[in-house]
Amino acid sequence: MKISRIAQVGAVAAVAALALAGCASNETPGGTTDETTAASDLSGEISGGGSSAQEVAVQAWTAGFQTANPDVTINYDPSGSGAGRESFQAGAFPFAGSDRAFKIEEIEAGPFDSCVDGSGIIELPTYISPIAIIFNVEGVDSLNLDAATAAGLFAGTITNWNDPAIAALNPDATLPDLAVTPVHRADDSGTTENFTDYLFQAAGDVWTYEPDGVWPLSSGEAAQGTSGVVSAVAGGNGTIGYADASRAAEEGLSTAAIQVGDEFVEYSPEAAAAIVDESPLEDGRGEGDLAIELHRTSDAEGVYPIVLVSYMIACQEYADAAVAPIVKGYLTYVASAEGQDAAAASAGNAPISDALREQVNAAIDLIVVE
């Protein structure tokens, strides 16, 4: 079932009625609301971590939530999706950010030490962003790539920038006789898993490696985290890499347009949201586990296929009941229109649709607060 056609969720009314402590609005005499001055009875400190792609968005969410809840402190370590999932499983974090959902077999294997034994987890697709193919080639400001050529550049089968495959897609570019230096993540990364998923789905005859958060090749240059990849590409002539598009935009790096059907599509939040809206939820997931199966090979007009859907992950029931109200309140703010707009303004990501927000709120409502 496509997300854009999801039926109305009956629990939404209950979710809406649940006051987000500190983010629930107070009525003013004029009938308007003031979310920034609402009273809050939440207090305490929680720490999460994981996805570095989400870092800028998390900063915006944390600032907005802490403004409304001055006695709450939210810490976030952007150590990478793999580290975040491991820390969440080990009980070090009550919530994690990850650029991929847990695999079903990982959930079945467990354990999740922050959660009560037998508790399910929720996985919320609250951050949608294009992954940009970034490059630094002196004298080349724009680049068109199809899936096979992109795969060849990262697989090492295309080794020079004046290769005929690149030239055929870019007849107006002056391509230098310069070695290609592909840059990849050194850490276990959800961005890597999303990027390799695109290469595998769209160019499986060239990119023959199964999607994975760990880069499968030893060739090229490895860099730690999103910031490391961006810095490595910016610092070397002939480099090409992949990174959350918001970080590429911050650094002013050149980015490639990707062939979709007969057109070359630049990344944008709107194009990223379009591919998510036509992609189904994964089968076999538990209640509140909203993992999305991205349709990378779509040729629909206006979609950008290299998309990262990053998740907030939490317990349905916590072993430490004291953290539950803070996590629940924070995630409700993250999913709210206000929170999504704040992140989009800071990070350039695509706000989630109203239909997806209804599902996310119903999942958040599964968190047990005593």
C-alpha cells in the first residue's frame, strides 16, 4: 500500500488529544496559540545519537523543544547510524537516529536493553533528504550522470574524468585528463546503505554488491562521517563522493543531476518527497515500525531517486519509565508541522506529508507513559 494512499488512522484523534508537555499550545484571548510560551512539566536530561545526516535537523528540533521545555536537556551524538543503533541496542541511548531502519532479523535477534523485555520498538521516518553525488573537478561546475555511469565511478570501472561514458552524458563540458578519486564513508553508515541501495537497484549489472552500510571496496578514499566525506571531496581535485544534500549545499560543492527517464533531475526536497510518497511500507513489520521500501528505479516525472529516509527509533515501553515522557514529547515535536518546518529551514530536508505524520503520531502514541 502506498503511503500516499494510506487510510486515515483511527488513533490520530487520541494522539492529538495527548498533550505534548511543553509543546502543547495555550489558548490566547484572540483564539490563537503560542507554542513557545506553553507551560511545561517535563524535566530531565536524555541522550541519543546516531545519524550524522540528521545532525542539523536534530539541532533545530532540540532548540525548539528545549525552548518550550526549559527544564529538559536533549543531547545528541552524531556518531553515525551504525553506532547509534548499537548504542540504542546496548541501552546507552533511549533513542537513536538511523539512516536505515533495523532489519527484521536484527529486531528478532535483539536485544534492546533500553526497552522492557518483550517491548516492541518504533521506527519513525521523520527526516527525508536527497543524497547528493558531490564532486570537485577543476573547470567542471555541472555534471549529468545516469545510474550506470555513477556506479562505474564508485566501483572503479571508470577511472578517468574524460572517460567516454561521462563525455557522452556531458557533451558541453570540458572534461580533464584526470584520475577519478571516489570518496566513501569509513564508518558503518545509513547514508552508504541508501546510496548503495540506489546503485544496486538502478545499475545492478555494474554495481554488483548488495546494499550495506559498510562500503564494500578497499579502493578509493575513506572518510569518517558526513563531514569527513564533504571535507575530502572539497579538498581534492578529481574527487567524487556522496553526502546528505544539505551538507553539500552548506559547503557550496558541485552536485550531479541524475537521469530519471529521459530527463536529468537535480536534487531538491520536493523531488525527494515525491519518491517517498510513491514508495510502500515494508511488509512484515510490527505495529509502529514504519520502515519504507524506496522505489529507486521510478521513472515518474519530478522524482529524485537517491534519497535518504532517516528514522528516529525508540522503545514502546522503557525499562527506565522516567525517560518515556521526555522521549515521547520530543518525538511528538519532531513529527509536528512546527518541528518539520524548523528542520527544513535549517537542514533543507523535505517535511513529511500529513498522511505520513498521522502514521508517525499513531506510532508515537504506542510509547507507554506511566
